[in-house]
Amino acid sequence: MTATGHKPPDSVLLRRRDVAVAVACGMFVALMVGAAYASVPLYDWFCRATGFGGRTMVATGAPGQVLDRKINVRFDANVGPGLAWRFTPDQVSTDVRLGEVVTVSYTVLNETARSTTGLASYNVSPPQAGAYFSKINCFCFEEQTLKPGEKREMTVVFFVDPNLVKDFDEADFHTITLSYTMHPVREPARPVAQAPAGGRS
């Protein structure tokens, strides 16, 4: 109803409804976009905190308890498309006692004729093992820039949590695979040099 008591024309009502629908749709799209951007860091935080999806735990020191039970830990290395590096573990596997702090090495070699940069991501399998695999030190998510033909050794310090034996669902765990993939890091585009003011000198 208008101030004079008359009902607005149908065209005005339809226009108002269309505006309301457009505003609601815009707000919904903005909410979905925001959720999409937030979901990546939230999912990453969740995986780091719980070991979900094969993500390992992060520790600052040894657990203080070493059990006689051993588990075989296998090591895997991969190189993503676009990065001409050779990336290998220095050993294929090792038997470790639960709670024992272990140091292993990976070697990377730049096989190109130019400096290139890579960054490693990781996961463990089976995925539920991530809740028991704790790394004290790791080269993952750190950019590695290698000169032409340069070789570098990188270490990982880890332990398998003794609490694994307390979880009935994990009682049949005998092998955990730690897998790394080295990805290329794209160099930022160099700005085009501008000509000096006033033209050529």
C-alpha cells in the first residue's frame, strides 16, 4: 500500500520482487565464494590437527616412550609435471620401534641447465596412519632452489606414536608409506622495463 492508501501497480511489485531476488542471489554467491576460499585453509588445518587424509602430525620432540613393537616405514618420492628434477629417498624402507626417533634423507638433483625451484608436499598411507606419524623436522612446504646440476640432501626426522597400539582399529598396521611429491614453483613474471621519460637519450 502507498502512503495514500492505494495499492502499487503490479509492475512496481514485480520490480521490487526482482530486486529482492537479485540481492538474495548476490549474497548467496558471495557467501559461497567466501566459503570456497576459506575451505582450503580450514581443511588444511583440520588435516594437520587430526592426521585426516594422510596428513601427518607435527611434534617438537620425542614422545618419551619407546616400545619393542616395530613397524615398517617405506619411503616414496615423486616429481610433478614441469620439474626436471631427480628426487629419490636414500633408503627404500626401515623398521622402526614405536616411539623411536628416526632420521632419513632424500636426495634431489636439478637436471636442467638453469636454476629452478621446487616445493614438496606429502602424505602417508594408509590415510588413518597420519594420526600416529609425527614429524619433528621436515623439508616439506619449503621452497628449494637448485642451481644447474646441483644436488641437495634433505632430511626428515619422525617417529610413530606409541599410542598406535592402544587403538584396536590400528592393531593390524604393519607398514606405513611416507610419500613426497616435488612440485615446480612458478617464477613471478618480470615487469617490462619502461622507457625513460622524454624518449630515447
